[in-house]
Amino acid sequence: MEGRCTCGEIRYRLTEAPLFVHCCHCTWCQRETGSAFALNAMIETAHVELLAGTPEGVVIPSASGKGQEILRCPRCRVAVWSHYAGAGRAVAFVRVGTLDDPGRCPPDIHIFTSTRLPWVTLDERVPVLPEYYSRKAHWPEASLRRWQALREQAGS
């Protein structure tokens, strides 16, 4: 899958399928996106191949208090992915809307729906959780193995 910012200065390719796709309805994501939710495809940063341009990182506050680094196009300022303190730079949260074909990355889960806007209707076939979730309870086995490999690599 390939993606880009609005102006096209930043282009990237995902060289593997995402680990998991979050649709986050927390008020922080609503504020950050200016929308009802954020849709992020989690993937190992090593599987995000930069094809053109150099995104600029900016650190902003997050609900955890640990901050979030958002990588944006230096020209059009569109956020293409981010890194959260929990996983650091090892995992990228790619903004699904920047993919050339965002329909290929539907949400695997809806999280923090306790603050979901009341007019957002959710697909009942996708897990809906009022807050966060247990990775072991929701991620596919292949993604859990990749996650474990990432953690082992970080530990070495």
C-alpha cells in the first residue's frame, strides 16, 4: 500500500500489512484531527518506506502525559503518521486517510467509545470498547508474533 500527503511532497509505502487498525474516538484524537475520530494503521516503522520527501516531527501532548510525535509534510502540514511514547519510534501509527486506497484498511477495533460522538454509527461486526483493550484478546496471532519480535529486538 502506498500513501502521501495532500501536496504529494511526502510519499510512502507500507511493505507489510498493518499489525492492527485502531479507530480511536477519544476526545484527544477528536481535537487533534478536527473530526469524530482518528483512524490509525499500526505498523512497524521498519515497514514504512519513505519514497519521497522528509516529514517533520512535532511533539504534542497526549492523554497519557508522555506525548506523541506527529510526522507532517513540511509544505502542506498534513499528518502522515505518528509515534506514541509507549512503542517509541519502533511503531508508526499511519493515518489511514493518507493512503492512496484507504478502503483497504478498515478498523479492526473502535476504542474509547465512551466519548464517541453520538451521531457516529458503528459497524456491529467490529469490536467496540468504551476504553482501551487487551492486545491478546483482539489482535490476530500473526500480529502478536510480530509485536513480540519487535519487543525482543528492542530489548537486545
